[in-house]
Amino acid sequence: MKDGVNGVALGVFIFFFLAVTVMGFLAARWRRADDEHSLDEWGLGGRSFGTWVTWFLLGGDLYTAYTFVAVPAAIYAAGAAGFFAVPYTILVYPLIFTFLPRLWSVSHKHGYVTTSDFVRGRFGSKGLSLAVAVTGILATMPYIALQLVGIQAVLDVMGVGGGENTNWFVKDLPLLIAFGVLAAYTYSSGLRAPALIAFVKDTLIYIVIAVAIIYIPIKLGGFDEIFKAASDKYTAAGAGGLVPAQAGQWTYATLALGSALALFMYPHSITATLSSRSREVIRRNTTILPLYSLMLGLLALLGFMAIAAGVKVTNGQLAIPQLFENMFPDWFAGVAFAAIGIGALVPAAIMSIAAANLFTRNIYKDFIKPDATPQQESRVAKLVSLLVKVGALVFVLTMDKTVAINFQLLGGIWILQTFPALVGGLFTRWFHRWALLGGWAVGMLYGTFAAYGVASPTQKHFGGSSKEIPGIGEIGYIGLTAFVLNVVVSVVLTFALRAFNAPDGVDETSPEDYTADAGDPGVEAELPPATAGSTH
């Protein structure tokens, strides 16, 4: 690590940061609607985004700064097992092709803003809707915190904030400034801000990856040398070389499958999806989003490059920022750091908006103020988005970073338990609302207690997300095991409740709602007035 502050890299970083800040505030004027004071406008961008805006928005949403830092860091520390993120992002797109267009159609027809809105409308259950909303908020909070961890990793490598003995305020001041700017333009511009900034973020990331995958191997003597250095390190560490041991194959496969099932259960993924202007936009995006998986595979190779370059860090999250500083000229290191920093701002903004949408629609309006006007909904959502970001900032500043990572892993286990209610509800009304609630509760309890019992060399509890699968004896992803239990309980309870003729909720949807598109007769007529005017 270079001594002191890398002034050139910091200057380039600040330039791009200021540029996206200006874009964030100007986004409030972009595609401005006649009625700006509604949750549809602030929280979903007026449901007006086309194919390319949605593609950049979803890419900026799903491939975060933490992805940029953590995936190659996992390769750096654990070898090829860290590549699980690549197959899971390949598996996810055929999966979402089957259900996202249906979710968009029914949400557009009825003016749903969140997945909990749909669950409430489909099953006639505010309790099940509340369970989905609370799970979404809990799973999103540590995810936002990890975006701030990504920014902090870049600042640390650039030497900003001083050493460990520096006054805490001085050390964390750059992060506080970045947080303040993020909070301000998200409050004023809503989802339009990250949608506009995502163009810059993704462009920078593609440039950095393209340069890194060519330039760094040339400096290191080619990929043969890179893979040899990595293999030597893993063999010396007893990890069995580049290929994971056979004992880890169940873990790898179940983690990839479980992560694929969970990815589009996160509220921020759905928020970006529902901002699209038509069903066809969603279908097109599921076919072109795999381009990001190609980028992710190349990004993961940076972990091997960090080993070959002799990068030594005590915190694995610093490995890739340190690789960039060591290998790139200072000015291009600044570009790479800006890509990571901006890559944190975009998803953090979308995540805070998604959490705010859930609280406003499914807690505030459903249980606190049922007669809330669109203006009141918008005002509450803006305030909650600030509180969510403050909570994430406090989380990062007061707790060890591994705690944030562990809670994010736990969040993945939790969010997967909403799959039966959401995806199951999109295709069938057979499940009973109380059965889905019971299955959700069993999945949440099992997943939480199983994760609590996982130890690591540095932690007694929540040390990982894999444990022995009951009845099989192999080590697998806890979230997928909990999901299977969830489904089994939901099926069994549905049979029992229907046998006893337990009262079912009212389904406010109809079969044709799930294939409706913008402009179809009757679609706009069923939307609330503020929503119907914002879709054109």
C-alpha cells in the first residue's frame, strides 16, 4: 500500500463523484410528470422506463459495489468456490423470464408498488403481506450497509481518513459526506436519480473490467502465470488447488441454486422491474441481462490476479482496490475507484427506496393510516428512505464489518422464504393464505437458528450460510433447506386447512390480469388516478 493519500486517484474519484451528484439532482427534472407527489412517481419513476434504462437500472441494482469487491475477494481467499456467483446469475434469468412479466402485468393492472401489495391482493391477507414486507426490509438493511462498506474500502486504499488512531470523525468524514449526498438526491429525485446515474456506473465498470482483463495479465506475464500462482497458494494452504474438493460440491450447487431463487425476491430487484413501462420491456431485459454475467465472470478472475500480483491484505475486501492501486497508473486507479464508489451509490439508493415503498404501502397505509393520500404516501416514503440510510450508516460505523456481511448472508436466507407466496401466487391460488404464513414462519425460524449455530475460525455464531442438510448428510446452503421446509409445510397445511374449510381470503385479481400490457383496454382504468396519469 502506498504511503499517504493518492492525490491523483482521489482527484479523479472526486471528479466522477461530483458529476454523478449533479446528475442525481438534475434527475428530478428528467421525465417530470404532471403530478410528482405520488409513490408511483417518486418510488417507481412513473413506471415509464424503456428497455435500455431498465437494463442499466437493473444492472446497477443487482451488480453492486459489494459484488465488485466481494466476488473476487472470495476467489482471492477461497479459490474457485467463489465462482458460485457466476452460475447463479446464469440460472436466474430463465427463472425470472417465467414470472416477472406476470408480476409486472398484474401490478400494472392494479397499481401494486411492492410484492406485498400483490400478496395482499392475491390472497386477501394483510398478515401475509406484512410478513413479506418485514422480511424485505430486514433483508435490505444490511445490503445497504455493505454498499457503504464498499465505499469505505476504496477510501481506505486511497489513504483518505487517516489511520486507525485517527479521530473517528475525521476518519469517517468522507463516508459521511458520501452518505449525505446520496440521501439528498434520493430524497429529491427518487428512483430517477439511480436510473440516470446507472448509465455512468455501468459504463465505468465495463471500461475498468475490459482494461483490467487485458492490462493486468500482460504485466503479470499472462494467465498461465496467474493461474499457477493461484494454484500454488491454494495447494500450500491445503485447499486442494484451483478446483474445490468433492466435499464442497453440494455447498457450491445449493448456494448457487438458492441464490438464484432469492435474487429477485429482494425488494430493490422488484422496484426496478416495476418501473418498466411495458411487459415486453421485462421480457427483453431477461434476454440481455446475462451480459452482466459475462462481466461477472471476468471480474471474478481479478481474485486470481491479486494473488499473482502479491497483494497482501488483512481484510480480503481490500484485495481488489489494492490490486488496482498497485497495478494501474494513478489516474486510471481513480477511474476504477470511482466505478466502485458509484457502484455503491446506485444500489444503495434503489434499496432505500424499495424499503421505503414497503414500509409506506404495507405498514403505514395498511395498519396506521388507511386513508393516506398519494401526497402523504410520497412524503412518508421520502422520510423512511432517509431513516433506512441512517440505520445502515450507523450499522457500518459502529459494528465490525464482518457483522454486516453475516447479516447480509442471513438476509439472503430470509428473503428466500417469500418465494412461495410471491412466485406461487403468480401461478396458482391453490395455497391457503394461513398455510403460506405458517410455511414462511417455519422457514424463517429454521434458517435463523441454523445460521446462528454455524461457527467460523473468528466467530462463534453466524459464521457462514452452510450447514449439514437433514436427512442427506451433505453440507448445503441453509437458505435452500429452509425453503424446502417452507414449501413442505405450506403444502401440508393447505391440504389440512382446505379439508376443514378454513376461510380463504378474497382474490382481487383475475386470470387475464397476469398477461395484461400497457395500453390494453381497461388496464389504465383500474389504476388509482395518480398512477394512471403517470404511465404515459
